[in-house]
Amino acid sequence: MKNSWIILLFALLLTACSDKYAEGPQLSVLSAKQRVTGQWEWAIARTIRQGQEVNNSLLFTNDTLHFHTDGTVIDSRYSLTGEWDLISKNTEINLLFGNQADTIGIPGAIAFQIKRLLKQEMWLEFADDSTTIEWQLNRLAD
């Protein structure tokens, strides 16, 4: 009987290890919300429009995004306050900055696909027919 429980637990653990994020992780003891919450800085920011890549990283020098547990997000450099939420079974993060979003070159409401979500690294991507926006963020020390 004990072996049956161990096998069942192992099978449940394997099914929980899904390919939720293309770049990982496969398994985490922290929830997606716990991994997102905190202060992040840009490592890479780029936009690709109709095949032309633009490196936007300099626009975000000395800039941080602070994701609060209450669902607010604050951009430090541009003094933007918005809202964030995890959607689509925690595979996307929805950012709402409204009309202020033009300052950082994104639509007022945008849903980024989460490509990687570690405690110290978050990779986000938005893509439509003509534009791809990629952000790679690193967590700042708490």
C-alpha cells in the first residue's frame, strides 16, 4: 500500500511538471505570483517591427518595474503606475498602464507571454502580426 502512494505521488509530481514556460522552469516551489512580485530591472529590451530590430535597452537604463502583491506595478524612471495580473493559467502577465504606456513604447493594455519565470529572471514577449516586444528582466535585491 505504501508503494502505491509513493507511485501515485510521483505520477502527480510528473504531471505537475509541465512545459508552462518555454525557457523554464519546469518546477518551482514558489507560485508564479511570488516569483513576479518584487522589483525588476531591464537586462534587454527590444522591439522588432516588420523585420527591423530596435534595441530599446538604453531607454530603460536606471529604470525599474516594481510589481506589488496588491496588483499594482510602478515604473520608476517614467513615474508610471498601472496594474498587473497573471492570466491564461499564469502563462501571461497583463499590464495596464493606460495612456501613459506610450512613454515606455507599449500599448496601454498589453499581455506578455511569459517565456521564463525564475525567482531572479523573467523573460516576457508580446507578438502580433507586425510587432514583437521582448523584455528580459533581472530581479533587484529585496
